Amino acid sequence: MAARILSTADGTNRGSFTAVDWALFASIASIWGSSFLLIDIGLDAFEPGLVTFVRVGLGAVVLALVPRARRPVARADWPRVVALSVTWVALPFTLFPLAQQHINSAVTGMLNGATPVFTAFVATFMLRRLPRGSQLVGLAVGFAGVAAISLASGSEGRTQLLGVVLVLGATAMYGLSINISAPITQRYGSLPVMARMLALATLWTAPFGIVDGAASSFAWDAAVAVGFAGAVGTGAAFVIMGTLVGRVGSTRGSFITYFIPVVALVLGVVFRGDEVTPVGILGIVLVLIGAALASRREAAR
């Protein structure tokens, strides 16, 4: 069972990005880049569990309304869907709001830029291809960038360090889930897979959401922010991401996260007054360089 789930696949397009690929890329980078700011606004009134539950639940409702999302998925592939509902949604979506109680949206977004590095590591083991040349250098540089961002935030106190650890845990799970999503989205298309994944994740996050809902207050700006993060940033975004990964593969699909930290950084500084240290800026530069190197097409073996 584990061997069946823990596998990935190359993308259907292994050449240069097409116009469609770039359109998918730009859309998801913009949507997910703003999600950290939206979560930050939501936390002004809502407890973390409620933010996660509403975000996931709204995403599931949006996809349930699309007829194509009801196409059947074979019973043999359901274990992979269940695994994705936990590793791509339930756990990381719970960890991010918890982390943002300790670190700001800009730092959270910068740490999320490590996703391609984790994705490349997982793909290395699943595809049984050791990185060479620029890919190996890219992985090393990327992790140096993550370390710089972590040190810049963690040095400010234990609570900051806790936030960093939570985000890195969520990011590592993204690296795993992006890889295991490739074969199933290629087989059925993105919509049926993502609709079922979000429906299951809604069940997993419901208990935490109900408990935290009782402790939350209400504010319209928080409600609108979380609503948008759910309907667009979760429902629509996962369909776009699943489509992109199926087309270009897991490692190149994770290329979108190179730009997510930049979007999150700019929005956090402009709208929330977030502060970013010079070491943190250096870290994000290293992550971008490392991820770009790690994602380059491998030479023929």
C-alpha cells in the first residue's frame, strides 16, 4: 500500500513551458502568495482552527458545485487521495495559522519558498535519480537560504523559532504531496482529485474548527479574507496547481513557490507593516537561486 502511494511521475510536458503553463504558473503564484496575508487578517478575529476549517470547507464547496469534479475515481486510487487530503491540506493548513501566531506573514511566505527544495529531494528518492551538477548545487544553496531565514527569525525568541519549525514542517509535507499528486492528476484530471481531497480534509479539520469556533469573535474583514482564501485560494488554486503538476511534473510545478515569497513579502510589508531582517532577505535570495538551479532539466543519462 505504502509503495503504491509513495510514487510520482514525470510531467506530460517535459519541454519548455507553453503559454498555458505560464498562465497557470502566474495565477497560482499570485493566489497563494496573497494567502499568508489573508490568513494574518483572519487571525485578527478567528482562532487558527476556525481559519483552517472555513478555508478548507469553502474550497470543498466550490469544487463540489462543478459537474466535472464528480467524475469517478477508482477505488484502488483512493488511498492516494486520502494521503493527499492529510499531507497537502489538513496538516499544513493547520500548521500555517498556528505558525502565524508567532511569525509574520512575510517570514511565513519566505519560508514557503523552500517547497521546491523539499519537492526535489522527495522526487530524487521516488524517481531513484540522484541529483547532479546544478541540481545538487541548487539543493545545497536552497537549504542555506532556508537556514538563513530560520536563523533570522529564530534568533528573535523561542516563539519565533516555534513558528519557523511549524512552517518548515508544513513545507516539507508540501514537497511530499506535490510528488504523489502527479500520477493521479494525470490519470483523472485535477478537478475530481482535488474535490475529493478537499472534502476529506474538511472532515479531518472539522473537530479543531468547531472547538476554536467557540473561542473566536467575528469581524467582517476577517470573514472576507478567510472566505476569499477558501473559495479562491483553496478551491480554485488546488485545481490550477494539480493541472500544472500533471503537465510539467512535480519539481517544475513547484517552481511557482519561487515567486510566492516575493508576493507574500511585498503584501506583508505594505498592508501589515511586517518587518524583515537583511539576513532574511539574503535567505530568500539564496532560496530563489537554489530552487532555480534545482529545477533545471536534467541532462540525458
